Amino acid sequence: MMGQHGGNQDRLFYSFNLDTHVPADHLLRGIDRFLDLADLCQHLAPFYSHTGRPSIDPELMVRMLLLGYCFGIRSERRLCEEVHLNLAYRWFCRLGLEDAVPDHSTFSKNRHGRFRDSDAFRQLFETVVERCITEGLVGGEGFAIDASIIRADANRRRGVPSTETVEWPAPEQRSRAVREYLAALDEAEPIGATPKYLSMTDPAARWTAAPGCPAFYAYSTNYLVDVKLGVIVDVEATAAHRTEETEATKTMIERVEKRHDLKPQRLIGDTAYGTGPMLEWMVEDKDIEPHVPVWEKFRRTDGTFTVSDFKWDEQANEYRCPRGEPLRSDWRKFKNPRTHITHADTIVYRSTQLACGSCPLKPRCCPNTPARDIARSLYEKSRNVARKVATTADYKQSRKDRKKVEVLFAHLKRILKLDRLRLRGRRGARDEFLLAATAQNLRRMAKRWMQMTMIEPIGAT
Ligand code: SF4
């Protein structure tokens, strides 16, 4: 017999428990298990007044935000609708069936106010990292570093050439992003060369040209990842510029050491982190093994002798070429001794025309110049340490481990849909990157817990 649904929705009393309607294998159950907001609420308390109309509960705000970042819901309006309609989301936000969900505009205002002033999202991120450490997900032996470019919320046509004098709106008409940018300019000049264009909507975003596509305004999210299970131990927002990204590495390594008492034995990165000063900092200042390819500015590709064919004599402060001739930086004695250091932090060592002119090896050494020269970096000792590390089996493993950061960036953009920012300004980017990294760590903990208890999570991608 065909059954018939009654369609009776006008019952007056229901006995309904939300908890029983959320499946045991729902990803949110795992996330909820590892989310502890007690410290965060304490941290936020001084930012709330004791009088006036009650605000949205900060715990509800954070839970809703995390939901959005965990499930790739980028629109605040849609997030509020989803929490209203989805039983599991209501359960996670500690809302009853009849509790009101905040209006999206109130939600947005709260997000920009106290949360930003109190640095709440950093506090939240660090609490979650601490929990990852307690749960044994962080090894602390090897960290990998990388940066990924994320589009800013700035129209590429609403910019001005940075060589022109910019006419900013009157102070009372300036947006939050412009105010923050001008305040930061007063404190410190931006690092690196001036970009070609300056955005009028988000001036802190950097005009960036990625290969194969038109230039756009962007920020970089910098991840420091523990390679044991791919937990993000720190995250930093910078302009999309290599110098800023490498500087962020130092900030993050030192912050993790201070906050979580973790210092890696090896740091894994790509060639961008293989500059002389960066390697020197790793080797000499921090005693960290650099698992990073050395950045060679002048790599010879024409088959002539490379630097490794020349022998360095530390005591004599000279190179010896394959013919045994010396290459020196100070053939002439000056009255006032010179350092011979170039703008590129190198010292140039030269052979003599006399020696090279009659040398049978000249076509393989310096076919186009009268004599051979070698620019030796001031950081050559540290660069040699990195070169030696690159010949070990551990280094091969590190190359594989580095992929863990790339996987996290792919997940961030494809699954969590953070390929374009919604918030403007450096602080907006920082808030978004912190929340996304927190969501990724929570998901990792939840999934691992579910795998260990043999539950295949629902709602996970
Ligand atoms: S060309 Fe000059 S530097 Fe090169 S091997 Fe001959 S003598 Fe040495």
C-alpha cells in the first residue's frame, strides 16, 4: 500500500533535542570537541561595557565565523541564513530551535569592532595550536615555510600610478583601509621597491603580476607548518612581496619559540628563502639547519667553470683556479684600506690578465673577458652549509615534506574558497588568514580524531 505523508506541521508542542539530530560522524562534532573558547571570552571581557544593550555573544560570533571558514561560506549574509536553517550549524553555535540568529549587518559590525581591537583571532589561533600540541599533532622537529598570494578586495582599475601624487579623501570620508594604511605609513615606510600602482580602495594591497595572468592587487598569507602532520603553527599576513615574506619567517619562528617553546631543527623552504641574509640568520643566529636551495644570482649556464671549480683559501683570503692561479680582491694596496664590499653584499675576487692571457683553459673559464672574477657573498659560509645540507638524504625527505604547505594552500583556495579577501586593509587580511588557518587546524584535529575512532566524517571534503 502506498504510504501517505500527513503534512501536519501545525503541532503546538514538540519534544525536540537538537543534539540527537546531529550525526555522531558529522565533522562539526569533531571540531566542537577541540574548540575551547573559555580563554577567548575572558580575553574579550575588558572590551565590553558593563552598561547598555547586550551585544551579540562573542562565543556565538566566533562559532559562526569558524563555521563560515570551515565550510567555505564566504558571504556573511549567506552564513546567517545557513545558521538559521541548518540544524547542525545551530547545534554548533549553541542556538536552540527558536533562538534568533544575528542579522548579517549586526554580525558584520561586531566583527570589525571589538574583535579587531582585541586581537581576538590571534588569541583563538594560538589556543588551537596549543591544543594541537597537547593532542600530539606537532612534532616540532621540522617546519616548512611558504607564502601564497590571495587577491585583495580591490578593483584593479581603481588604482593610480604610484609615481603620481595621491589625493586622498578628506579625513572624515576616508575608509577604514585608507586610515589604517596612512597610519602605518606614518610609523614605517613599506619594505621593498615601490609598486607600479596604488589601490585607492585598499592601498596596503600590493600590485602583483603573477605569470600568465593580468596583474591585480593582493596580499600574501605566510604559513609556518609543522611537517609531522601538517599543522599550521603560525600565520602572518604581508604584502605580496618577497622581502616581506622572508622577514615574516623570522617573526613567525621567533613568535612560535616564545609562545609555544618550539624551535625546529630544520627549516624547509623554496629558493625565495635561500638568500644570503636569510641563510645567515638560520645558521648563525638561530642554529637551524637550512633545508633551502641556495639562491644563486649568477648561475653559469654556458658550460664554463663554476665557483665550485675554484678552491677557497680562508687564511689567504683568495680563490685558487683550476690552474692554481690566485684570485684576489686586493691586488693593489691602498693608503686607506677598503672593504671591497659591493651593494649586493659581495666581494669580487679577480685573477690577473697576465695569468689568464696565456692560459690554455681560458675558453672554458672566461672566454669573453680578459680575466676571471668571482663575486663571493658575505654570507658564503652559511650558503655553503645550505649547499652541504642539499646533498643529504634528509634534504630529499624535506623536499617531499614541503608539499604539505602547498596542499594546505590548495585546500585554502579550492575547498575553503579563500581565493579573494572580503575584508580590506592589512588588518582585515590578517583576521581572515588567522581564521582560515584556525579552521584548517580544527578540521585536521577533528578528522584525525574521527579516523582514530573509525568514523568517516560527514560534511568533510
Ligand atoms: S683563465 Fe685564468 S682563472 Fe681561468 S683557469 Fe686560466 S689562469 Fe685560472
